Amino acid sequence: MIAGALFATPGAAFAASAASAVAPASAIAPASAAAGSTSASAAPAISPNDGVTLAVSPAGAGVLTAGADLPVSVEIANPGQDLVGEGTVTLSFDPEPLTGADQTAWLAATDGLGSSGQALTMVLAVPAASVQAGTVHTLQLSIPAALLQGASGVHGLQAGLSVGGQVITTARTTISIDDGTTLQPPVAEVTVVAPLTTPASAGGLLSSDALTALTAENGELTRELDAVVDRPVTLAVDPRIIVSIRALGSTAPASAVSWLTRLNAASNPVIPLTYGDSDIAGEHQAGAPGVLAPTSFAYALDPARFTNVGELIEPSPSAGSDPAPTPAAGAPAAPAVPSTQQLLSWNWTSTAVAWPRAGSLEATDLAFFAASGLTTSLVGSAEVAHEDGSAVTLPDAVASVGADTVLVADDAVSAAVQGALTADTDARRGQALAQLAGAVELSAAQATDTGTESGTPRQILALVDRGTTDLDALGQVLATIEGLPSASTGSLQTLLALPATQTLTVTGSPEPTERLSRISGLFLDLGRIDAFSSVLAQPELLTGRQRADLLALLSNSWTADDEGWTTAVQDEREGTAKTLDSVQVVEGSNINLLSNQAPLPVTLSNELPYPVTVVLHVTPSNGRLVVEETDVPVTLEASSRKGAQIPVTAVANGSVTLNYQLLSPSGVLISTPAPVDVNVSADWETWGTVIGGALLVALFGVGLVRNILRRRKTRAEAEAAAETSPDDGGAHE
């Protein structure tokens, strides 16, 4: 299932109302006329009428025993805004049996001719009432056995709608007539592989809210699992679902835990898709060294959610496997959080299967997958060819391409399965189921034609598109296969155990250049984060998130929403740029250095939610300043700023530019140079000392002179006073 990729079928957009009518005997053309063939030249051209469509649905998936009548439903859908007037519905039969190479061409043709170019045999012609705009009209018809007498094998059946003498639309399917002599069971086994994936999203893990919605009673994952659990269907599961539930520990939604428990208990074969169902062909073509896998989920694991790692939903051991060892006495306690291996572990039927998206494969991709351990690839028959370049029809399920093994899906069978799953009305589903029965019968006939050893069924592979959003009709698909006289459902284990019986070549071409360019840009960011993460004591806190987010962005589910993917890629790249800029030297102002020696202040910033250790590397632009310690280690706490001191010695006056750079402890450049201009005026310190000393001397000198002068003045005044005072003796003369 690919979220956002809804496969709409005609008539899905309007309200469907149905009027049913069994064709009365009088409405059926006389046998002589009905059995007659119209000439090829008389067949009118087909022109569309405002989207009017037909669906032709033979009862019982079109499988009938020779000599039995065949009930047929014909549905006329009018999604337009105009009335479709009264007309005529015809049923025509291709008297020539189809071969495997004919079926696809028959279903696609609109020329009114049979598979071998001859005219069809009209078996019924009945009046059709007018069809109001936005409604559906259904006729219930029956083809008498006499009109199919002598036919056996797979034949084409066509319904046509004529209004005013012009055929305005047709629909085609197949019917399979068993005369009891053509095929003897067991002849063929059909293995169906269906994906269990999630809607496109940019995060490496699904949120609790997303899991709650997906695994609710009517959630997408719940409906998908309901449709496949314990049925003969191989499940290709995105490990991202499993990890997202387990990573939440005790806080995982109860519905998600229940869903995972049901999946674990299911009897279905289960294989893993790559994490996030990533585009593995695109990875190779964009230059990845190997198939990418998650490296760590430590960034998302809260120890408080894991009181005991054993509380994880562990897959039950496979039959015959060794029991888990009992911890030895004195063994270390279990880790506080589960390991990446524990989160990813499951009882996989095989871990060696690659499933590249249809239309993405090129010849060298298979060896790339194999080098990463994915030695068997699921491919459609349209993506391979015989060695002589001819198209592959009725493919053997197990083939080789060079040294690589491929499991080749029969595209005709897969298309019919897909049509049944995406049909929006019973008639359209019945039409697809009849095509499915015909495709399987044609492939089963190949076993007889090639002389397959009696008792060894021919293996047929059918792949359900990732675009399928509703697997509810899968039960009808499986019932149709199991109801065929020549076929039954098969298992992936059988295919994996068989040797290749065909040698093929890959006919695909590289993915679009623009897409590969965007993927290459994401790879470049991945490498930058890997290098940058060396500032952390636990680099996996950054690298694990980046890898998981990348794989989610490479999910095949995004291919249905190129505009959304483009936006998501741009957002991811902007987020990466922000992370790479999260540890920086804070820009400072210019510095005037007025001394010979001084520590220069620098401020560092860490915007990450984790502590980091960096080395502050300082380079002066000239020799006027000598940096005494050019590499200063600094540890910054999460989301914080911290100052550092850079001791310098001035050698000469002038301008110096100091370039600050941050390195990781392993020497990886973390930030671009941050220049700071320093104006060195160290002579001011010497002149200041001299001037200060001179002023001090002058101050003391002035004080000393003033003191001397004051004393001299005092002494002089005293002497003068003594000279002018009368003598005591002279006063008595």
C-alpha cells in the first residue's frame, strides 16, 4: 500500500445508482441472427461519450463447464453531466481461443475484432434504457449454452453499447470454458505477494498519533492485515512499522501493539522490504555503495519507556530453531534500551529478497542488490526479455539474469489481481476476476504444452501493486484461483527452493535524471552529517536519525506524489544545513589590543540538543600576533553558549585578522572560518608606563619643592620677626 496513491476507477467519482433487468426472451436476437458474424468492415468506429464506460462481468469469474449457460452482468456508468439515450447492449464472443501472448492485446484492443483479426460473433443484443447523469445502470443477461457450443479454453468476451447506431464504448474480459479434457490438476500454483506499507512521510519513525490512526479499527494497516492474515499470501512488510511500534516501548498505542501481535501470530510467509520500502534501484543509480539500511535508533529511545527490554514484542521462534540462551550467572544486565538489531528482528521467511519498484530497474541493479545480500529479486515480466530480445509472455516464475536469480511475475495475472482489488463496483471486480481466471488458465496450459513433469505444478507469481490501498477483495481473488480446475494457491518457500528454468535479460532503463539528482543530494548530506557527528560522544544520535529520515524520503510511496516529495526533500536538506550550522563561533566585534600579552575572548554556540566537544583552531593572518595555543578544546552543553580565552603575545603594532575555526576532536572541519580583526597597539603600554612614571616623579617633585619653599618661608618670617622685636634690657634705659 502506498499512501497518497489512490487508483481511481471509472465511475468512482459519482454517486452510483443501479437499475437491474434480466433480458427477456423477446429481447434476445434469434439464434440465426445472433450467431451470425458481423463483417470487419461493418464494425462502426468507437467514440467516447463524455466518459461513459462499460463493465462486463461473467458469473463465477467467467469459468464454466461446457454445455452450461453463462450469466453475465453488464454495467453502464455515466459519470458525465449529460443523459445517455436509449441504445443497445451487445455481447460478442471470440470463437478463436486465446493464447498467453494474445490476452493482453485482446483486453487493450477497441477495434471490434478477435485476437486473430477475425470478426467477433455476436451472441446477444438487448435494448438498454437511458442512463441519467451521474448514475449506473446494470443489465443481467444470460448467454445460452448453445451459442458457445464446441468452445473450450480461454476466449474473449466483449460488451458494447450503441446509441443512435454508433458504438460509444466497449468493455472486454475473458471466459474460461472447461470441457474436462484440456487440463488436469494439479497444473499450476499461484503465489501472491502483497505489501504492507504506510503512507508517505518524511520521518524515519512513525509517530504515536500516526500509528494510532493506522492501526485503529478501520485504519489502513488494520484493514490490510484483516484482508491477508492467515491466507495463502506472502506479506512483504516495511520494517519501519515494526520498529516504530517497538521504539515507543511502554507508550506504544494499544492498537499498534495488538496489530504487531497479530502479525507475529499470522501463518503467512513474511519477507522484509527495505526500511521505509526505500527505492533500492534509485539508491544504486544515484551512487550508493550498497543497499542502505538503518544504523541506529538511539535518538528516539527513552530509557523510561523500557523497564525491561524483554518486554518488547519478540517474534516467536521458528519451528526447529534453538531456544534463546539463558543468561549466565553474573552476566551483565540487559541494556536500558533495545538495540537496533532487537528493534529490527523478526521471524522472516527470507531476508534475501529484493523488490524494486516496477519501472525502476536497470540491468546492473541486480548485482548491486546481490552484493548487499539480496540475492533474489521480484520483477514483472515486462521488465525482462528473452536472450534474443523477444518479450516474455507466460514466464516461468524462477529465472536467471546472468549470475542473479529473479522471481518473475506474470504481469497479466498481476494486472488482473490489481484490477479486482481496485474495482469500485461488483461488475468491475467481476470483470477483473474473469480476466484473472483466464490469465491463470493460459499460464497453466503452458505446463501441458511444454510437457511439464506430471505432478509438478507450474509456478505462477503475482505481485500486488504498492499503490493498493484496499485489500478487502483479496479473499475473492484467492477464491477465484482456488476455484479453477487447473490451479491452486502456492507459497514463496516453494519458489525460493526451485532452480531457475529460464535465462532472461533486464530491459529496464535508469530512473529520471532529476530524481537521481535529488537522491544524490540527499546522499551528499548524509556524508556531511556522518562527518559532522564526530563532535558528539555518541555520533549515532545524529547519524541514526539522518539515515532513517533518508530511507523514509526514498520510500516508493512518494512516487505517487512528486510535488510532495520535492517539498519534503527540500525541507530535509534545509534541516541538514541547519544542523551543520548548529555549532558555531559567535560573531564578535573588532578588538583593540593595547598590551603585549592578553587573553582574547571568544564565544561559542551549540544549538544541538546534545553536548558537543570541539577544538577551537586559531590562525593569525600575519606575525604581529603570536597565538600561544592554536588549538583549544572546548566542551559545550546542549543548547548553550560558552566563552573561551585565546592567549596571544603582541610582537609589533598593526592590524591582524584572527581566523577562528571549529574542528571535531578527530580533525573534521565543523565551521567555516570566523574572522575577527585585532588592532595591535602594544606600545601604548610602554609609553603609558613612562608617562605615568614621569607624572608621578613630577608630582613628588612639585610636592617636595612646595614643602621646601614653605619651610624657607616660615624660617624667613621667623627671623624677620626676631629682628624687629625690642630687647628686654633696652626697655629699662
